[in-house]
Amino acid sequence: MAGKKYVLAIDQSTQGTKGILFDAEGQLICRRDIAHEQIVNEKGWVSHDLDEIYRNTLQVVQDVVTEAGIAQEEIACLGISNQRETSAAWDRKTKEPLAKAIVWQCSRAEDICKRIENNVILDTKQEQKASGGVGEAIRQKTGMQLSPYFPAAKYAWLQENEPEVARAKQENRLCLGTIDSWLVFKLTKGEAFATDVSNASRTQLFNITDLKWDEEICGWFSVDAKTLPEVRDSNAFYGKTDFEGFFAEPIPILGVIGDSQGALYGQNCREKGLVKATYGTGSSVMMHAGDKPIVLDNGMVTSIAWGMDGKVSYVLEGNINYAGATVSWLKDNLGIITSAGETEAMAFAANPTDETYLIPAFSGLGAPYWKVDAKAMLYGMSRTTGKNEIVCAALESIAYQIADIVEGMQYDKGMSKSVLRVDGGATENAYLMQFQSNILQKKVEVSACQEASAYGAALLSGEKAEIYDDKVLSDLRACQVYEPKMPESKRQEKWQGWRNAMEKVLR
């Protein structure tokens, strides 16, 4: 695009929305972000306000363009990355939300999954029960085991418990989607009701082999496939937006991708066997698995990495619910820190012989355990255990959980490489990064671009717009590298202690 020098990215994450501008060399030149409310009720259910998210999206775009001081005409295109499993329902005609979005962390739909597992059809009009092995059929088709973590059960819950959602379904006005499809719908004034294959693959309704909504699974969850968005490539054209009149001329949306897959792309993990971990509110550990789906029996999830020009790539993935959220718990609930920045020094100051372990199962456990009723636990404390030791155990719990997943991915010695590429705010913590390298016995490469998810979306969009060439796409920037330093005997001792603590939670 002649005269175009910049790519705009929106990263709509669990805690807030970021507007980020990248130049023609892929360098981040300006970022602005706005937090949104975490709506938590007395039952621990977690929700987001869709209107607030959209308003914040418009505002961060205005803020970042204004702050950067560039002409709107120089911006070529938009890429969107998003929190993936958070589930939304809105009215196709009024274009307004029908309920608060259910956040990916929220397990309120657990009973629906139990009913599905017990072969009970949710649609009362259907008298025939599903055949046996529903959970395994879902896993084979979607790559993920039946869980309230994924949108399928959340969509069912919304239809069962929100009268406006049920009414909209009856009147053929219902749209069900993840946050990317909500933003695309709103930004294009309802012209595009679409999602990309990476986000679709996380719904537990999308057949990752046939690459379409699975009618049988949709039936089990009583979700009408007509209420779901059209599925497109990650680098497809998603319409144009002027951000409600802020831009004089609308720009094309040319990249949409789930945040974890966006980080994989941004980290240049485009070769089979390369692994990245994103340290956010939770954490996603992801390995490029090639051009064919691999469904394992060890708690790993198979998803689609991205679709480009009609071809898809697959990933193995494990998700943990509490990474950065564990540090937030130290601050907001225990009050033993006032900011995340304090944790590094406190962990380094902790007694190295302390044997405290924290299992942060505040909302159950994700991969590879998938135990939604697990309870959090501090284990192994002594009389001398203090604030430093608890903070240290909290940081180490993040590294242990990620290590559990990385180890589970190494089913084939030829698959996993000797390096872990990492991104996210917690990668600034030197104690955590060094411990991660130690416990994995792998090199840890910290991305120079902390906004790897947005960077991946920007790359997809910028490549489609012919702003980025092969040199930019292949340029991997690592700002710091950590090498293993812990003796093997000590590593084994500490990891065994973690496993012993985890066994007590899993009983």
C-alpha cells in the first residue's frame, strides 16, 4: 500500500484493551491501554461488560494514534488479537449485548459438562439421548476434553440462564461468539459476523479436521450453528472500520487471531517443535505441531495455530488458570506485596532451604490435570516460613505448571526443541525466568517485544497489506536469554516436592 507506513493492532486481553502501533520494520512505536472491570460475584463467577470493552477499544485507538502524532492516512490496516474462550451473546438486529460475557476463567458451566458427559441432551425437544462416549467423541473431533473452560458449555449456560439470550435464539436474533467476533461485528457496524480458525478451534464446537462447526457437537450443547460466526483464515479480509467516525477513511481488518496463537506467530514459532509460553493472567504454553492434528491422551489440547491462504497449522497447548493472577492474589487478597515489581527481590531474598509449595488451584486446575474441583493449597511451610518464602513459592508455582505442560508435550523426541520462547509481563521477573530455565533445563529466550500477541496480529495484517516482507517476518528479537544453572540433583528434588504437593490436591 503506497504511502502507508504503519500497522495498528488491538490486543483485547483479560485485564484490558491495548492499542499498539507498529512501523514498517515491525518496531513498536506507541502503545496505550485501558483496563476494564473484572466482575466477580459472590459465587466466584467472572464476567466482563461487552459495552465497556468496545468503548475502551475505540478509546485506545484514539489515544495511541493521537499520542504517536501520525496522520491517520499513514495507517494501512488493523490486526486484532483477543482473549480467546471468553464467551459473548448479542443481538444481531440491535447490535447490543444480551448478557455479560462469561470469562474463560469462569467454571459456572461445570454442571452442563457433567450432563453432557452423562449423555443428556440439553435441548428438551429432543427425546433421544446421545450415544455413549460423548466426552471422547468431543475430544477426538475438537482436540480438547470436555470442560467448562471452553465456550461450548458457556454458550449453553447463557441460553439456559439468561432470558434475553433464550428469547433472541427463539426469534433468530442471537449471535454467539468470542471477543474477536464481537469486536469485528461492532467495528464493521454489523456487516461482518466472523471469527478466525484459531479462535473457532477453542470453542469446543469446531471440528479441527473437517474445519467447520460440528453439527453433532452443537446439538449436544443445544447451540444452533446459525448463531455462530462465519469462520475465516487468520489473514482474511474482515471488513473495514472507521472506529465510529474517528478515521476519515476506514481501514481494512486483515488479521484476526487468538492471543496465544498470535504470540506464537509473533515469536516466530512457525516450525514444527518450537515452543512458546505467554505469561499473562493465566498462561498458555504452545508448541507448533505441523500441518496435521495430533490428539494425545495426556491432558494436552490440540488446536489450530492459524489459517493462512487456505492452509492451517496445528498446535499442542496447555493452559494454566493462574500465572499473573497468582501475583495479583498476593497483592489483593493477602496484602503481602503492594506491586508485582516487589516479587523479584523478595524471591531472591527467600530462604533457599524453605520447602513451601503453592498449588494455585483457585478455580480448579487446567492442563495437564483438568480437575475443575481442585482446591488451592500452601504445603510444606515451617515456623520460619515468611512473606518472602510465600512470594517465592507463588512465582515458582507458575514455572512448575508451565514445566508440567512442556514435559507433557515431549511425547516425541524429535518434536520439542531445547529452547522455550517466552513473552508477557512476568518475563521481566529475573527470578521467575531463571527458575523456569532451571526447572526445565532449557534455554529461555525472552522476547524483546512484550506485546507478542499484538505483534503476531500486526504481522498477519501487515503481511496481507504488503507492508511487511520476509525479512520482517523472520526477524526474531530476544532481549535476554537465561541458561540453566541449577544442579540436576537439586532440580529433581524440587520437582519431586512439587509433584508430592500436587498429588495431595488431586486426591
